[in-house]
Amino acid sequence: MLYVLARTLAGGRREGVLSCLGTFLGGLTHVMAAATGLSLVLATSATAFAAVKYAGAGYLIYLGVRMILSARENQEVEIEIPQIPRNPFWQGIATEVLNPKTAIFFLAFIPQFVNRASGGVFWQFLLLGSIAVALNTSCDLIVTFMAAPIGARLRSSAVLRRRQRTATGLTLIGLGAFVAVSDSR
């Protein structure tokens, strides 16, 4: 949610919605991996878990540093020079897929609600996981639509825009650092 909030404040409603859609697909990737048993490898292998964890942390820190550096650029020059477009949709997917705690969540939470006696365990898992991802995305969209006007105001002033991008970058770096140092289980 903090990732989506940071992206919305930095880039507006469109960027926030695309980030939400990206995290939605990233979450569905984890649901599919858990339903097929692939996430068990992540849950049982400390090395695999650590690799995904540190890759995700590194990616968040990279995004944060990039945001801070963009805040330091001269805004007039930024408008005149064509920029390589950021793609919040793909960044949202990467951010969610590289979050190993999402995989562990689905492995720990969803099986409690699967009725093995009625069969179709795979389909039950997919349905329940998809509902969880949809609910999470709904919350992210609410945050996006509530934060978009605040972000627009922040972006209307060059000084506020620099401060907001710096704060957003620091938030992403903080999230990445938290992921990196948080307990692995």
C-alpha cells in the first residue's frame, strides 16, 4: 500500500492506478505459484527466500534512489528533454513478484479455508487467492484515489515537487531497507 501511495503522490492518479494493476498481477502470480506448489520451494529454501527478498529490497531501493535523483534535476530542463517513460504497471508487477512475504502469506493463510474433502483444491486455492488479491487491490485503489488530489497539489509547486519526490524516494528506500532487514520467516 505504501508503494502505491508513493507512486500516486509522485506521478498522479494514472500512475497510481497502473501501479495497483501491476501489484494485482504480481499478486496473482503468487497465487498461481502457491496453488501449483511452486511457492513451497520459496518457503522451504532459505536461499531462495533470501534471494527473492534481497532482489525485492534492492529493487525498492533502486526506485527510491532514482526518485531522489529525479527530484534534484532542474525541472525546466526535464520538460524540454524527452524522458524515457517510466512504466508503473511493470514496476508494480516486479515489486509484488519480488516480495517473498506475499508468497509465504498465501501458503500460510489460504490453505486454512480450502476444503480438501470436496475436491478441486487447486481451483479453490485460485479462487480464494484471487479474492484476497482483489480485496488488496481495492484498498490500494481507494488509497490511490484519495491521494491523487494531494499529489496534484504537491506537484503544482517546484519546491513541493522536489520535497515530495525526495520524501517518496526516502519512503521507497525505507521500505526496501525494511524488507532487507526484516525477519525471513
